[in-house]
Amino acid sequence: MTENSGGYNDPQVPPAPEQYPPAQSYPPPAAPPPTAPDYSPPDYSPPPNVPPAQTYPPVEGYPPPAQGYPPVADNAPPWTAPVPGQQNAFGGSASANLQNFDPKTVNPLDWGIMAAGLLALIFSFTSYYKYSLKLSALGISQSSSASVSAWHGFFGWFAAIVAFAAAALLAAHLIAKVSLPVPLRLVVLGGFALALLCALLALVVVPGNTGGAGAFGVKIDKGHSFGYWLSLFVLLAGTGLAFVRFQQTGGKLPGKPA
């Protein structure tokens, strides 16, 4: 049976197949990645028939090129850090030298120089300058005295410090074996000579201003006490001993022909 005009479909007649739009075009599948070739390291060997490197003579005025460090001997001992107190390649430490010090190796005159510097410092703390005061006014007469150390005036304490420093340098060289970059004997002699000069100046220059006291009937006499005279004596002795040892050790004064 056919379809009637009323639009009714016969149930025994199968329906027409459904129509689909045509398939769109798709890109072709991607090609597989190429396989990496087998890697082989480059050949660094020099090409054949290459002449050796040409050497040139050294240029005048320039040092030759360094040849590297010398080889270390097979039987060379390994390097170890120096132990404190042990002797090293630079002459040994001060502590080791003090342990090996023998007082008999020091010249007796050098002991006298070191003692003079120490005594000059000690005497500077004793009675150095002396002052006497006399009062005579309104029928009253009275006197008194007082003393002070060398540290109340410049030349006194400066002389003691310089002499002690010179003696300390000598002791460091003889006892601790300390090497100095200056001529030791000349420095010691110059130090004691300067200290002696300051002590002689302290004989003239006495600290303390007493001007104007006479108007009130006060008279003040300035002088020196036993500490000054002892200091002057040891500085004279130290300077003389330093000069003798300077000559005995072959020293020459600057400007004096050899």
C-alpha cells in the first residue's frame, strides 16, 4: 500500500533511511617522530701531518716563562702546623727561648745596663723634688718642708721612662732573643744619653710656681731630694756602661769614620 493523501503511513512499510550530512574532512594523522641516531664522541686527536708548535727565543728585558713548581721529593716529610712553644723556621718562639735561657751567657755589663734602667724607674717614685717654706710676717716665723716624686715635673718622669724602655729593649734581645729592625746597641746608648740629658735639665727646671709669695712674707726654696740624686747616679752609670758595650760589640757612632 502507498501512502494516502491524508499523510498516514502504513505500518507495514519501513520508513525511509535517515539522511546525514556528509563527513567533514579531517587532517591526516601526524607522522611518528624520527629516531635519534646513535651518538659517538668527537675525535679530538690532532690531524695527521701537523708540524709541532714553533718556539721562539725569549725577548730581551722580559723574564722567561715559568716552568711550574719543582717536584716534591718522595721522602719529604708532610707539612704540619707549628706547635706553640716549638722552634720554627723563623728563629723560634719567645717562650722556647725563655726556657733555654742561660744567665751566664749575658755579659755582666749588660746586667748593669738593665739594672740601671729599672732603678731609674723605681727612684722616680721616691722623693725627687724638695720644697722648703719659710713664713715671716707680723712677728711670726715658721718653716716647713715637703717633697714630691719625679712625676710632678716633665723632665724627671720622662728620663725614667726613656731609660727603662732602653733597658727593656736590651733585655728582650738578650733574654727572649727578639730581633729588632734597628741597631740595638745604638738605640740603647741613645736612650740612656737622652735620659741623662733630661735628668740634667731637671736639675735646673724644678716644677712649681712660687712667684708673688714674697709679698706676703712667704719664701719658698726649691731643690732636689735623694730620689733625684740616686736617679742621676744610675743614669750616669747606665750611659757609661751602654757606651762601653757599644764599642765592645763593634758599634760606630754616626758620622765617625770607621
